[in-house]
Amino acid sequence: MTAPPLRLETLSGEALLAALPALSHLRVAVFAEWPYLYAGDPGFEERYLAAYAADPGAAVVVALDGTTPVGMATCQPMARSHGPVPAAFRARGLDPARFCYFGESVLLTAYRGRGAGVGFFAAREAHAKALGLPAAAFCAVVRNPNDPRRPAGYRPLDGFWRNRGYVHRPDLSCVFDWREVGDDRETPHSLAFWLKDPL
């Protein structure tokens, strides 16, 4: 029997603030997996997400199984996003003010294949258009395909992203530092961008 699609709800402001504890734990759980291997801290994640609640142009799309969040995706005007992101665009002669930045998309493994990924993109693109932004972009960590930590059978999402109309721009990248699972210090990670212009 096929599982039903998940319910998606777009949260902002006070509604998002109420969901922060659950969403922060969700981010930590999913980002600990390949390819990010991110050793997250729920307190830090909660503060990070609170910035979305404080930004009137931001939104978080939450996938729900009943009332339990099992996935989430963020977006906000790129001009108000993290420093390395708009700086990378300016360095390539691209205007960050044209773009909605899709910060991250996470979904628990057990709920994949039920339409949440497509729904995340559709909802964020609708939000971008409502803001009057003509283009969207996101970035993904660059990993060596021969990395011994890569799980057997892992399938990159490149094809899924292309099917959504996004174009890979390996010439457009930024660097974020984070501590990987099992490490005791932060290390730099390169992330390459995917663009959809126009939406």
C-alpha cells in the first residue's frame, strides 16, 4: 500500500517560533548523515532558525506526519542571507537582490519518496514569486565521489534538481565551516550553487 503524501505547511513569524525546538532537532538528525556529516547542536540550530522567524521575507516549509515535523526547507531573499552567499554572487557579477536563496532542505529518510521534495521546491518558488523575486538559488556541499565515508548505494540529487529546472554552476561557490561528526574542530567545506533564472 502506498503511503499518502505528507502535509506541507509554510511557517513564518510566531508560528515558526513555536516550532523551533522540533525543527532544530530535525536539522541536527538529517544533517549528521552523508553528504554533510554535520555535528550540529540543537541550541545553535534553534538560534539559527529564529533569524528566519525575525525576517518578514523568510519562510520555512515544514513537512508533517500528523502534527510531527519530519522535514523542512527554508528560503529568504538572498540579500538578507548569510555573508558568504551574496558575496559569492557579487564576485561573479550577479545581483543577489534578484534571487530567493533556498537555504536548506532536510527530510527524515523514512519519509523520502512521498512528494515532500517536489513540494518544498514548489512552495519556496511560490514564496519567491510572491516577494517579486525573479530567480532562485541554493548550494550543495561538494564531496569527493570516492570518499570512503560515502554510503553504498548513495544517489546524488543532481537529477532531481535538474528536473526542477535548476542549472548547476560549479564556477559559483562559497565556503562554510562546520564540525563533522567524529571531529573535534570546524573545517572548511566548499558548496557549489544551482540556479533557476528565471523562475
